[in-house]
Amino acid sequence: MKEHEIVDDLNLAYLEEARGKKAQGKDVPAEAGEDFKLIGQPTARIDGRLIVTGRAKFTNDLTLMNMLHAKILRSPFASAEIVSMDLSQAQNLPGVKAVIKLKEGRVKYEGEQVAAVAAISEKTAEEALQLIKVDYKILPHVVRPEKAVEEGAPQIHDSANVEKFNEYSRGDVDKGFAEAEVVLERTYKTAVEIHQTAETHASIAKLDEDRLTVWDSTQAAFSVRDGLARTLGIPTSKVRVIKTYMGGGFGSKLGLNEHTVVAARLAKETGRPVKIVLNRRENSLCVGNRPSTSITIKGGAKKDGTLVCLSMKNYTCGGVGRGDRCSEPLIDIYKCPNVKVEEYTVYTNTGASRPTRAPGHVQGTFALEGFLDELADELGLDPLELRRKNYSSANQGETGIPYSSKGLNKCYELGAAKIGWERRNKKPGEGGGKIRRGLGVASQIWWGAGVPGTLADIKIHRDGSVEVICGTQDIGCGTRTYIATIAAETLGLKPEDIAVKIGDTVYPWAPSSGGSQTTPSVAPAVRDAALKAAERLKQLVSTTLNIPASRIVLAGKKLFDKENPDVSVTFQDAAKELRREAVFHGERSDLPAGFAYNSFGAHFAEVEVDTETGQIRVAKVVAVHDVGRVINRLTAESQVVGGITQGVSTALFEERLIDDNTGQMVNPNLQGYKISTSMDIPEIVPIFVDLIDPRINNLGTKGLGEPPRIPISAAVANAVYNAIGIHLREIPMTPDKVLKALQGKEANS
Amino acid sequence: MEKTSKKRKKTFTRRAFLKGLGGSAAGTALASKFLRRGLAAPPQEMEAAPVHSQKTVTFSVNGRTVSLEVEPRETLLDVLRQKLNLTGTKKTCDRGECGSCTVLLDGQPVYSCLYPAIRVEGKTVTTIEGLAYGDELHPVQQAFIDKDGYQCGFCTPGFIMSSVALLNRNQKPTFPEIKTALSGNLCRCGNYVKIYEAVRTASERMRKA
Ligand code: FES
Ligand code: FES
């Protein structure tokens, strides 16, 4: 697909103008990249060999000289008072080097840190944990948000268990409801989800004199560094954080972890490096989760489908932490003049929440998109038509600033064609038979513009070899590879010619890898550095070749005269002209004001529901995304495939289960906590609309981490609705819920 | 450490072994002027650990014969990772739920986290490190690179071992056969679709070769 064939109205004029300028030989931004040879193509990962041979080192694969192993004793109770703690027996176990207390007073959730041990082996540390004697006084707990809001429920923090944390309004919803011809109110619920990264969290801390070095399984090397400095009261300049390979984060490895601080404290206590690796149970209990939600949407529309008002109330529970803000999609994505939002967090005696791939948007989209489908049925409209009818070209439902680019209409068009949208049940549930088929759609919005000020250096050595150096982290998205691709593209080299150095806070600053911000932060910074390097080389060569620098092109490991390609020097010879190794600093520029920068997408799902067993099978998903310029088509597709697989998992299986009576998690493992396996995967068709954003950055690229994770659970639920005529309004949609709904429907008919 | 002499093993404990090493380890520690409480113990005692019964096992791993002492509570996974420094095999759940730790034992895929190390006596183990011939990757490895059969790469060694085992016993697996063969491996990044493609590609290439 040619990139400029597809543009929303919004963008067309700008691109035309840019092309006109380009024709006149003037400077234009991203579109100049039409001639890219590597960017936009599928590129295999440059570090693939390391991964497939088992040589890629993850934190737990590292062993330092004299290293000790730490383990943490955690509260088995959801709510208790520590009356006393006796460390002496543990301290006396041979091989134990240090035992420290981590908690006094009250523990508020199962898995809270109580004490820690450093010993010469993991097994010794584990044995020592069993020798720590803790006397607990068990206190009443509450683990369900429905109960935590009741009068007389055990109080979690000093303040009340329910706390309003967000409100928003525009227009006048009461006036809107008065004008509406159809009004609907529905409540949607989502369960607590656990990240369950393949690699459990791990850190190694090492002190040299007063300098602390930490190897961490993290998505955010710089924020771990800053957090350690703050927590330990040492200057940031004395802390270095290194991130090698990391086995999945999805938000649970953003920011500093408590156990990393424990490793640092034990390293200080013992004078030796200390490694700590959490186990699966710990990963299930205390490194974060996606908050549950109960979202009530009341909305009104005209008979023709024009939305006139939307109100939303969200009760969200993130355990001892905060719930998620889920209103953004409802506030932003559809044209609607009157909107009111209230969001409340409910505290319980369970582990604290953490950002989970597309925090708030997954739950908010599930509710909003489900509501729209139910509204469409009420109005007798095609759900896709209802969405198109309320399409907005400016944010805040058309009441805010214009989107810099928005390819959502194109997503609808391509997706509907690919899935065969006309095959859907015109009336939900109208198909018969034991196996019911249905189609569903859901839209997506996310930010992902990247962070201005992100830095990257390009170093060219005198032998012509090239390094890109940036403190960012590759969390599985192929960051190393696109860095190499961009540098190679700009300098006329091959990706494998570029040495990529990342994942270390001694390198130039880059933001945390979360929120889809890595690519739109790092890629432009690398491009900027590479353009500067290219410019410098052109100038040097222009003297040698005696032609103007503007005529020189870098390609095929050469610099040559574009009017006379035979006049050339090799890249290697050009590098010699630099005289000594040269560093070029790149920076991600500011975002031009006056525009909203968002990514968009639409997922179309096809499901089969077995009315006898209640089993749902997702057969096919067409995922169409507007993420600006795609830099590496191969890894971009993987992002989409992964987002969909996780979202199908959320829709059908995932739920943290807690025993009300004990306050303990029943499924802190991968057997009880179900995630998608190879048997549950639909056919997945990723499509990119290739709409290059004209302003967002020098490559016109947006982030892709969260987008494919956002609409999928909603699209699957809507497809189930289309199949059986009942919206389950609750995920995971386990067979028992399906069967119960079907029985209810029969009873009513 | 892998060639512990058989004669010594009867009286040989980890403790004694480490005592022997104590000098160098303690030397490093003593050189530091910043000794902390935990290091104040006499050097010989420094690496003392609870003593557990041990047994010598001899087996082949990636074509090399190794002989070492293991405790009955140790798993093959821990021995590979901790005693043989073969860290390519990963631990995700440590209880037979995910397949990250898959290795080939006499050609069959097993979860090494469930396999007691003492039972490996006389067997042949192949780990992810033992698949390639020097620089030449196994076709499954190459296909994982070409088809992007990974994201974070943590589950990858396990998936590759399961895929190799599948293609060893079935050169031309159908799509459902591929799915079933991989159903004991979890990929949380969710890249199954790409993994199927990798296995199919490898199967085609291996048949052509
Ligand atoms: S680590 Fe062995 S099956 Fe999970
Ligand atoms: S690639 Fe990350 S778990 Fe499979």
C-alpha cells in the first residue's frame, strides 16, 4: 500500500501542501521520507541470534563474583498486626549473611514484605525464611470492592475506602437527556488482571564504595535510578541502572520496585552483590495488577443515532493502590456535546495496582464500546454506522483541538471489508443452531506521541563503524532493531553495520518504556542524530569531491553525487575525514502546539459461541491501526498479534480469584490463573493505514504498544452479543456466564 | 566443577569444597575496608551452608559428558542454570505450568523444572545452547528469527525446544498438530501466531534440505 493513498480529510490538505513545497525544492518534514528503503519494511531483529541461542542475558542469568541471593518473607494475611518478629534463628543458619526487618505494625495485603534474608544460595535463603518467627494478630479484612464500600467495612487506609479521584464535565447532561429520543443505562464490569510476565521480576545490586550499580528487569532504567537515589538518600550521580534483556513487563516493571530497594539494602549490609529473583507466586501477589472496574454508562441519542449526552460513573479497585482512570475514551473519541464523568477508587486488602498495558483504556473501552452496540440495537442501527455517525475530527468529542492526524475512518473501511461486515447478524442473536456465530467491532484511541527531549547519540569511528547510544530499553518491541534501521537508512548503511548500545543510565536519557512512548521518543532522536551525522559527512566530502553538499547522497555504504553517481567516496573513507571519532547528539523535538496527538484503530472480531458448553471461540480478528509511519513492519505486526492475544485472554479467561474468607489469592500461579495458550488463538490480520502524521515528529510515527491491546476485549464481547443476542457486560466471559445468560434469555422468551 | 572426581565424592560435601575455596573468597572480602556486620564471621565459615546429602550424577549435556554432585531436592533446571551456567533454559513458573524450561531428554521434551536432577544419570540432555553447529543455526532457530517468533524472547528457548522435538518426530506437521505440540508452552507476549509461522517455515526448509 502506498503511504499517501490513504489519508483522512483532515490530513489531505496538509500533505498536498507539503508535496507542493517539496516539488519546489523546499524543506518538508516527514513526507520527505517517501524514498525510504529500510524504514517501513519488515526487518528481522538484529539481536535474533542471541535470543534463539539462549545467549541473551536476562537479569537472572547474570552472576557476579561473591554474589549473595536474597529472599523476602511476605505476609500470608490480608490484614494483620505484626506483634513480634524473631530473626535470630534465621541469622544463625550457616550460609546466611544478613536478615533484615522490612515491616513493623500493620500489614495490609497478602504478599506485603515483612523481612528479608541474604544468603549464599537461593535455597539457603529460602530455608532461612522459614526460620523467621513472626507473631501476627489477625485483623478483619475486606477483599471485594462491593463489600469495601459498605458501612462498617474494615478500613484500609486512614481515609475512607471510597475516594473520588476524577471528574469531568462539558455541556449540560441534563439538557442532553431532555433532548434525547432514546436513553439507555448499562453497567459493565471487568475483573482484576495480573501481568504475569514470563520473566519474574529480578534485580542485582552491587555497591562499590559509595556507588550503587543495579541490574534490573525493568521497563524504566532512569526512573529506577531516580527512585533508588531518592529512597536511599544518595545522589542520582552515584546510581547506575543497567537493563539487559527483560522478559515482559506490560507495566508491571515500570518504576522502582520494593524488592530492588531490599537488594540494595542487603548489598550495603553485607558488602557483597545481592541478587533477588521473585517467584511466580510473588509475581501474582505483589508487583501489580490491572484494577477491576464497574462502569455505569447512561447515554442518550437522537433516533438517527446522533449522540447527545453521555454520563459515566466508575468504581474501580486497585487493592491498597489506586484504581484506573477509565473515562478517556468516552470523553474523547466520539462527537458528543454533553458529557459528565465521575470516577471513584475503592480500596481493599489486596496488592496494589500498577499500570497494565493500556491502563484504564482497556476497561473504559470495554464499557463504552459495549454500550454503543447496545444503543445501536435499541436504535435499530448498524453498530459501525453509529460510530461513523458520531465521528469527530477534534478531541474532547469535537469540542477540543483538532487531531494532528486521524485515520480511524480508514480503519473502519478496511476492517469492515476484510472481515466481511455484511455477514454479521443484522439483529443480535438472530442466527440459530448449537454454534452461534457473530461479528463485533470496537474503536480505539490512545496517546503515544512520545516525549520531547529524548536523547540519542551517534558515534562514528575513524574506521567507519557506527554506534547508536541511547539509554532506552528494548522490552521486546524490537527497539534495538529499529534504532539500527533508522541509523542505517539515514547513513546509507545496513542495520547490521550499526552497533546499538541501550539499556543503561550512563547513556543519554530516554523515557520509561510504557504508554507506547518508546518509538515516538527514541526513533526521532536517532533520526535527528543520524541526520546531523550525515550532514557533517556531506560537508566534508563536498570539499573532497568538489561538489555542493546538497548534491551528495548517502546510500550503499557510499557518499555520491546524485547527478553523477560515479563520483563517490566510500562511507569508510568519508569517516576518516572526521579525523577522530565523532559524536552527534540527537534530540526528539517539541510537539507543535494546537493539535491533539493520538493513535487510532478498530478491531473486528468473529466468534463462535457453543450454546451447549458455553465456550467462546474467537475465530478471526482483523485489526486496523493508525499509528503513523510504521518503522519495522515485522515487529509492528508482532505488537498487534501480541495485543490481540492478550486481549482475547482478558475477554475469555483472566481473573484474579481471592477467597473472601481468608483474604488470600486462590490462583497465584499459571495453572489457576488462565492465560491464552496456543490452542486459543484466532486468525489475526494486522493492517496499518500508513497515514504519516505531518507534525508529530521527524518520522511521522506514533506509538504502537497499547493500541492493539485496547479494543480487542470489547470487540470480542460485542461479537458474542451479535452471536447470542445478549451482552454479557462482564469479562472474563467464562462458560458459566454464557450459559447463565442463555438460560435467562430462554426463561424470558 | 563439572568433573568432580568419583573417588572423592564419598566424603566430599559442598561445605568442604567451599572451605577449600575459602581463601580466595575471603581474601576479596577482607581486602575491603568497608566490612559490614554480615562479613565479620571468620573466613572459613563464610561460605558454610546447611549440609544436605548429595549424589554424583553423570550425564551428557549438549554433547559433553559431565559429572557433578547434586542434592535430591535439586531440579535439572537448577543444575543446568546454576551449576553448569547454561542459563538459556528459563524459569517462569518452576512448577510445570509454562514450558519455559523445556529441554530434550533423550530426544523427548521435558519440563526441566519438574525433573529431579538425580534422575538424569546416564541420560542425554540437549538445551537451547546445544542446537546450533557453531555459527550455523538449527533451522528452527533461523525460522524464529526470520518470522519474528518472539517478542521479549524469554519463552523462546522453551518454544524452540518443543518445536525441534515436534519436527524430529513429525517432519510435516499439520497446523493443528503444531498448535497441539506447542500447547505446553506459554508465551505471555502472545506471539503464538508468529511462532506457528516459524515452525511451518522450519518444517518446509528441513524437508527441502
Ligand atoms: S518453569 Fe518449568 S514449566 Fe514453567
Ligand atoms: S516472547 Fe515474551 S513470553 Fe513469549
